[in-house]
Amino acid sequence: MNKTFALITERKNPPDRRVVFTPSLCKEFKKRYPEAKLIIEKSDVRVFPDQEYIDAGFEVLDDVSHADVMIGVKEVPVEALIPNKTYLFFSHTIKEQPYNQKLLQTILNNKIELIDHETLVKSNNVRLVGFGRYAGLVGAYNGIRMFGIKEKLFEIEKVENLRDLEEVKEELNKVKLPAIKIVLTGVGKVGKGAKEILEHLKIKHVTIPEFLNKSFNEPVYCNIEAIDYVKRKDGGKKEVNDFYTYPEKYENDFLRFAKVADMFIAGHFYGEGSPKLLSRDDLESSDIAIRYIADISCDINGPIASTVRASTIANPFYGYLVSEHKEVNFDHPNAIAVMAVDNLPCELPRDASEGFGEKFLDLIIPSFFNNDKKEVLKRARITNKQGELTERYSYLSNYAKGI
């Protein structure tokens, strides 16, 4: 296969410093697929400077429009799209997001083949690539940082000012936590990333019964999954597959954790129809102990009522005043402290790029050279070069038409 692949510059605002392939991974790409050409679009925002790609032996060009396959991270602005190309990036269209409706329409009008990183899945629909681990790592770190600042116990550096994960963990070595209880939801990549931070801090992991019923003289955490924070409405036996298939049969059982936890790190996936974890009424209850919420999942108007908006890397924290259901200053004495940054991996661009790129090279790129033997690209292809939605994504038809 003699196609030309291009790493395109990130044009979305605020700038995203991540890239799919680091210079070293570009060299590995070339080693594995010498018949293909890989070029780099010039960029002044990428965490790896252009010179590193040049030193690795690759062309860095102002114009990469002659490439066949365009590989980026975030959405490409509509005015920058090139007709009749293949694009791979996070399009944020598959949930019919209103703010990207024009993007999908432009892609169809320009007969662009769109392959979304989020839709690159195995045959059982498990995702192949993503930045979840890094969202978990940064989100948990930010939660600890938020606690230290508000309690006036310690101040640690922002992740964006640290070079890599190694420096992040060195910074955490300055932290000494009091005897608090932390509940962490999620056991996927996000949850595991958050757990990595808690483990580095040597916070003791305890069982659910211990967390709910015992007092401790040291910080502890409990890591729970979906089946732990829901219960069947009819009082029947809980089953994981049953919950995912019929979420409407279940109701919230998270309050038993909220009554004893000081901090909540939300790293779970929230599926449509699932019960909310902390509603406005729940938060207004006098026996809710949680005063710190690091919402890594960041679903606005979703399962956690205090997440009234996404926060930013520049200003990651805000306060939520329960009595009035509104945002207030972070340091308000009666407010729950909230961290709800929706682009957390951007704070750790070097490590995030390396982790994502390794998986992308191992699990996605082979499909371009083996006639898509495992149908990875087929499952992920949202639009084709005839300007049509593929069958798998035909449900987007009305969205694409603006209906």
C-alpha cells in the first residue's frame, strides 16, 4: 500500500498539544511499513517540536493536502477540511452533539471518509484506543490538589506545568493527607488511572463494608463499579449484564457512600437511562458528607447535579452552593468544591500521546495494510467517500439533515 499518511496540526481552540504519533513512534511506523509515506504538518502547538520530527527523519511541511489519510486528535474546523480525504479524529458527533452538527454535514458534503477514534472498537464494541488512563491520572491529581488548596494544607503544582507523569508523581510526594475517605467510581481505564494516583499516595484501599461501617485514623479509599452503586427497584438480585441491558429496572444506591465519603472521584461511564448518583435533592440532604467532587466523567446535567458546567485547565475548580443550586466561588465556606475539567489528558500531553500512539500503531494502523482483516476500520467508518453515512451510523441521518 503506497498511501501517504499525514499527522495534521491541531486547530481547535483552546489548543490541544497532543499528537497521535510521537517522533519515536513515527520511526517505528516507518520501520513496520516502509512502503507507506508519513509526513508531518508544521505545528507550533504540538508538545513535540517540529525539529524532533525532522531529526527523526521526517518531512515537516506547511501543506500536507496531497496526503491520503489525515490523522489528528480533536475536531478539525470545517474551513480546514479537505474534500475526498480520509480523516481520523475525535469528531464528537456520534451522540448527535448539536455543536458539531455542521461538522458532520460538511464532512458529508465534501465526500470525506470519517473514522472516529471513539468508534474504533473490537467486535464486542470494546474501545481499542483512548486517553482514559490519562484523564484518570490527571483528574485524581486535580482532586487531591483541590482538597489541599481549600483545606489550606498543601499546594502542589498544576499538572500542565510539569513535564510528564514522573514529575507528577514526584510532586505528589509532597502531599500528606489527613484521615479522609475517598470513594472512586469506575474500574475501566479512567478508574485505573485515578487508582494509580491514590496508590502512589499510599492511600489504603478498603472493602465496601469497611468503607461504609468503619472509622480510620488514616486516609482510605474504596473503588466501586456500577453494580455497587445501584439496586433493583423490585428488590431482586443485582446482575451486571442485567443492569447494562435494562438500566430502567434499577435505582440509585450511591447515597450509602455519599453519607460517609469526604471526596468523590467520578471515573465511571454514565449510560443513557442509568440512575443519577447525586441529584439536587440528594445533595440537599443534611446527611451527605461529600465536600469535594472530582468529576472526571464531566457529564453536564448528568448523574452529578453539582457539575453545572465544565471547568478549564486554567481555572479547574469552582464551588457549588447546594441550597441555591448554583455556582459560587471555590472558597465559599458552604460550597462543595468541584473539579470538572473536560479535557484532562491535555494537561499531560507527552505521556498521553505516547500511550495513545502505541495502541494506535499496534491495533489500528495494521488494518490499513491487511485489507482491514478484523473489520476495525469498517466498524469505525461513520461516513464514506460517496458522501453517505455508513449503515452502522445511519441513525445519524436526521441529525445530519438538520431535522
